[in-house]
Amino acid sequence: MDTVNAVTLEDAKNAVMSQLMPKDIEISVSGDFVVNDVLDMILNYIGTVPADANSEYVVEQAKKDFSGVPALELPGKHLDLELEDSDPRAVAYVAGAAPNSWGFLADGSTVAQRVSEADKRASDYDKQRRAHPLFANAALSLVSEIANRRLFSTVRERKQLTYDANFSLTGFERLKGGWFLVTVTASKEKAKAALEACKETLEALKTSNPISPDNLESAKRVVLNRHEGELRTSQYWATMMSGIQEESIPLKGPLSVTDFHAVIESMTTRDLQLTLDCMGLEESELYTAIGKTVQPEGLVDDGIVKASPMAGMGRGGALKG
């Protein structure tokens, strides 16, 4: 709170304006419109803005390599924390390293490269499939869906330890690397057990209970149906087009739109298992945390039973096709 209150109007203005650099602008337009009319409006309202506008807000910094996310220190760590709240509740997190949306890891290697190196028996057809620019994006979308289902069915439905369990990926496009995050809400008494159940589920997904053909086919249906549904919205089209010509996102291009269905359908369980090997799922690589509420001093229990809290994130993960 003190940090937020310390921000002045001038600080906020400098922070916002320094990000609005016309020379770096990219415009994606989607909808039912007349192309020439839109081009005229872009020229009239945006094209006349000088390239050096807001240059006085640019903060000169020493050149650093920000192309990738920082490597996580190993072994991983655990954190326990308490926050004052009138309702007794808890949330647990499990996180670890993962590729970005297009399969680039923090060290610059790619999912496609690692999968190809690991699969010595790959056929020419498999090599061709895995060379497609959308391969890693499709594999990660399916992995995210399958992990979500496993966590939900195991931690909530079978073990009844949680209100909700969610697996998501950071979904960076320009930055190399990223993280996965499992969020699980539970009672204070079951938070530790729910955290351990999430870790066990992720380990089983990689080892003792690998992805099955049924898991794969079900995930394909969900991902494809979600994609088909969102194609009806202009927002989704604009998201898919964003950065499509950027050199900083080399694998994002027209094929990521036109070949989406075919690439998803071509994925195999072996593709996904090898993709899981590109993520920090080992016990020593995990970062975990449990947050619990504590009642403020002097609070009087009114005896009213409140509804169980639910996780703020929707199931299905942050990564979009």
C-alpha cells in the first residue's frame, strides 16, 4: 500500500508515456470494414504522428539482454505466508520453467529441437511435422488442456482437496522462455495436502501415468472447438494477427492461422510427452507457495457461513492457440 501511495501523477505520466513510442507501433484490424476507408483513417489519425513523439519521456538505460526470462535458481524453493482476512481460506501455487508460446526456452533452444534430439527413431514424416512453425504452440496448448483436466479430476474430484485447480502458461511471445503455474484453492487445513497432490499429479503425468490416446483426442476436441468458437470474434483475429510480421516472433506467421486445425490433428502422445520433458516438472525444479488467511485481532465471528471461494482464473490456461 505504501508503495502504491508513493506513486505521483508525474511518475505515472512518465511510466505511461515512455511506452507510447510511435516508431514501434503495430496495428492489427479485424472486422467487417472497407479496407480503403480504414487505411485512410489510419493515415489521418495515426500516420501523421511524428516518429519521435514522446521522445522526451524515454529513459536511457544501460544496454542489457532482455530477450529471455531469467533462469530459475535450482533447486526450487518453498514459501509460506499469511494475510489478514475475515474469511478462513488458503491458496497454493506450484510453478516451474516452461517454453514461451512458440516453443523457445530461456536458453534459446526450442521445443522442436529438443523433441527431435530426444526422438532418435522419428520418421521423416514426424521430422516434417515437428518442423512446422506451429508445432510447439499446438503441443503446449494440448499439454495445458490435459494438465488442467488431470489436476481437476485428481485433486478435486477424486481426492476432494480443493475447490478448483488450474494449470496455466505465461504465454510470452517475444521473450524466450516462461513459466507454468498451478493455482489451487483449498481450505486452510487441506492446503498442504492439495499442494502435494498437485505435485504428484504433474509427476505422474510425466512418468507413471503418461498421456493416453483418449486424453489426447479429448484435448484436441476441446482446443479445436475453442478455436472455432473464438474465430467468430474480432478480438481473437486481432490477437492472432498481432506480431505476425514481427522479426522478434519468427515462428508466428500466416501458417499459424491457416494450418491450425491440421497441426492440432497431427499431434501424437509422444509429441506431448517429449514436450513435457522441456518443462521444469522435476521435484528439485519446482517453486511452491502456500498462502493462508489469519483473522485480524478483535474480529468477532458472526456465525454466518460464507460461500467457498473459487480461483480467479478460468480453467484451460493462459495460452491461446
